Amino acid sequence: MTSSLFPQLTDELVKSFNIDREIAAETATIEDLGLDSLALLELMARYEDEYDVELMAAAEDQLGTTSTLADICAVLEQVLPGARKDAQPAGEPA
């Protein structure tokens, strides 16, 4: 199952952290992408600024460098306004 937020998260990682889109799979961890905990917090701060929401508490409680991109999408879906809670099967349009 693919989160409807996964493409947006991937775009942000490519744009902000120069991550190769080919390795940004849902099962990839922050460590797999060559990022550290500071990069994860920076990513959460970007979403906080863009959507005017509080993510840091959720990020600190639920996410770490061994979190997958799917884990990050799940946290974002809990907090972001208008985020679709239902997941789409991989390969199907949202």
C-alpha cells in the first residue's frame, strides 16, 4: 500500500536533500538515504512551515533514523490537514 503523500515526500527529499529518486522507496530508511537525525528534523520543519502544523513532538516520539519513508508518511497523515487517511495500492493513481 502506498500513501498518497509518498510522491510529495519523495519530491521534497529529492529537492531539499539531493536524494536519488531511484533509492527513495517506501521501505528505505533515513539511514539508507544517507541522512541523519538532523536531516529528519529539518524535513519535519519544512512540513511544519508549509502547513503551519506541529510535527516535532510526533517526529521525536515516533521517528528516527531507522524509520522508513512509509513511517514518515504515516506520521504526516496523522497531522497534516486534508491528508488522505486511506492508502492507495502501489502503482495506482491517487
